[in-house]
Amino acid sequence: MRTFAIHTFGCQMNEHDSEKIAFLLKEKGLLPLEEGRPDLFIINSCAVREKSVQKLYALLGRTRKWAEKGTVVGVVGCVAQLEREKLLRHFPHLRFVIGPGSYPSLTSILDRVLQGERVVETRWEGKWWETSGALRRRPAVAYVNIMEGCDKFCTYCVVPFTRGRERYRPLPWILDEVKRAVDQGYREVQLLGQNVDSWRWEKYRFWHLLDKVRKIPGLKWVRFITSHPRDFTREIVEIMAEGEPITPYVHLPLQAGSDKILRLMRRGYTQKEFLQKVEMIREKVNNSSIGTDIIVGFPYEEEEDFRQTLQVVKKVKFDNMYSFHYSPRPFSYAAREFPDNVPKEVKRRRLLELQSLQAEIQLKKNRTFVGKTVEVLTTGRSVKDPQAFMGRDITYRVVNFSCRRNPIGEVLKIKILEAGPHSLKGEVVDEG
Ligand code: 5AD
Ligand code: SF4
């Protein structure tokens, strides 16, 4: 066996897990293959919404042809943790299923896979999964894990069942990895965890960690994803207020605007408390930028509840938003105890209404950037125009621009010329 490829669904945590898995495989002498049929094909799956699971099944179906030609195909990640043997039964060409609970023993499990054993490993080891490196896929931005798992048990969410209880990575390991990333030329680090604000180690809390990371020389920007409104404290805001390299961007999932739905979701805050957190950020942090996640059509969501969500969206004017219609997830409290009683059509209509409101808000906000010059960390080629490049500014806005040379990994000054709801377009100032 000589080559491998990994297909990743889902969040940055999953992407980074794939980078760690790739590192372990490379240590075993396998080479990453960008195109064509690899000897080993791993799918890192996501279970957070029904749609991502359907995409996994579709991809698995397509891998049968590769398996017939000799590729060893396996599934890791959140769906692996949930479905275990069931996946092997459904897809006879699958050779292994490994859940995040077993990643701490991944090296030895992969040895068994490489020796030809058909493996299912989803035991909860409850330890922190530390690897001696990661085969980073992204230029410029290094993902750094700081915690994993979730103890919140929001009623719609499968995460506590796929990622387990919270585990925190020790402070010195985090700082070491950030320093190494800077030495390797990364300009930005993203501190990752399902609930970064609840990170703790010995006497240190998350804001201590931010304070230590920001003092590491050579870092342009530090971001952290994802926050939970309940744990997002004044101390964190005060560190953010110190400015660069900490960026003024917070991902603060609202999920729903009405107190009734927030209670049914077991989010642990009210609309008023959420708005107070937003106020605190806006008051103290220069240029603050807030992103959010929203679910529409949660059980018992009536028109009036949905209007409350729209109200909050209008009030806060989020800088970006990911929005979803509710789907019941295995093991979650809502799937067991509540009927999925908002009709599909209603969910679809609410989602469209929410998204068009948000697009209007984003367009208005983005237009205020036209004529300004912003710093952009170039992360790759533009999605729409492969001749152009893309990056993000300090507020996490996507900026597309053209450049005569390849500036990936560099921070450039870009003058903004146009704004759309989802991105900005500009030109390089003083292109040497
Ligand atoms: N249905 C719809 N969206 C969900 N999310 C999590 N669980 C569900 C579900 N059962 C959304 C939340 C979360 C994001 C990662 O996915 O908004 O913040
Ligand atoms: Fe899921 Fe809630 Fe935990 Fe986020 S905080 S991972 S939504 S249970």
C-alpha cells in the first residue's frame, strides 16, 4: 500500500482531525494522493445534520468501484461513532469504521487496517488525542485544537454522543503547537473546539490562554471557533479589546430568538441575555464582527417564535450566518421526546425568509467597506475565478482580488471596489 486520500465532511474540527490522520499515515510511509484512485481512501464523516449523512452514503456508494479495484475504503468521524457495525453491514466493501472516541489509539488501529483486518473501533477512551504533528492542508492558517467534546446537551444536538464529554488540551502543548506553526510560516492560528470558552487547565481559563497565545511573536491573527453564549465572558471580551493579533471576530450561535424555543433547545440563555453579550462585545471591541448559527423549524416553533428570531437578526445585524432547518438527530433529547411537528414547507419558507433578510443585512454592511483599504491574509485561489485569489480580512470577511504573482500565505493591503452579500472584491494596493 503506497498512497492515501481523505475526504472530509463537516466542520473545522473534522478538517483538522483529517490533517492529524494524514500525518500519522505519512509517518507509516504512505503518500497523499491528490487525484486518481488511492490505495487507501478514508472518509471523515459528519453527523450534525441529516444532509451530511446522506452525502456520506452517496459517496460511499461511489467508492464501490474503487474497492473492486483494490482500494481499502474506511469511514472515520462522527457517523462512524454512531453507526458502527451497521455501516459495515450496509456497505460490504467497507473495511473499517473508526469513531473519534478511539482516535487516541489510531496509530495501532491503522496498523491493523493496513495488515488487512476488517476493523470496527468506537470505544470511548476519554483521553486527549495528541499526535506529534499534522499534515496541514491549508496555507497561511493553522488549525490548533484546544478542546474537544461537549457537556451542554442542547436538545437538538448529536455532538455529545459523537464527540463525547469535554476534554481540554494542556496549555503547554497548545502554546508549543502555536509556536511551531509560526516557525513554519503560518500567519494565523485558529483555536478550535466545540465550546472553546469552556477550555480550562489547572488554574487557567480560556481568557488566560488567549492572553498567552497573543503574546507569541510573529502571529498576525488569532481566531477561536466556536463560542457558546453562556460561557462567553467579560474577561474574554477584555482580552479581545486588546486588539491584534486577537481578531475582533466571534462566532456566537444564537440558534433561535424566542425564549420558548431557547428553553426547549436547552441553550441556557434568554434572548435578552444573548443581546447583552452582543452589547458587551460591541461596546468594548473595535471593529467587532459577529457570526452566528440559526436553526428554523425546531419542534413547536410557531410563526410568532420565528418572528422573534427575525427580530434578533434585525437588531444584531450579524456579519455572517449559517442557517439550517431542523432535522431530528439520533440520541438527541428532541428526537426522542418532541415531535418533528413543523411541516417541511414551513421550514423551507422560514429558512428562505431568514436567509433573504440576512443577505440584505450583509450587503448593507459589506457596502460600507467599499473605498476602504483592508489587510487580507491570502488563503488560496478564488472559488469563482481561478485566476483570482481570495483571503479574509480581520473581520473574517471573504475578499477576492487579482494579483500578478501568487501571494498565497501573504498579508496584502487590498482596496475594496465592490461588495456583495457574501464577499468583497478589491485590488492590491501598491502591487510591487
Ligand atoms: N438540525 C439542524 N441544525 C442543527 N445544528 C446542530 N444540530 C442540528 C439539527 N439537529 C446546527 C446548529 C449548530 C450547527 C453546527 O449545526 O446551528 O450550531
Ligand atoms: Fe451541540 Fe449545543 Fe454542544 Fe454546540 S453546545 S456542540 S450545539 S450540544
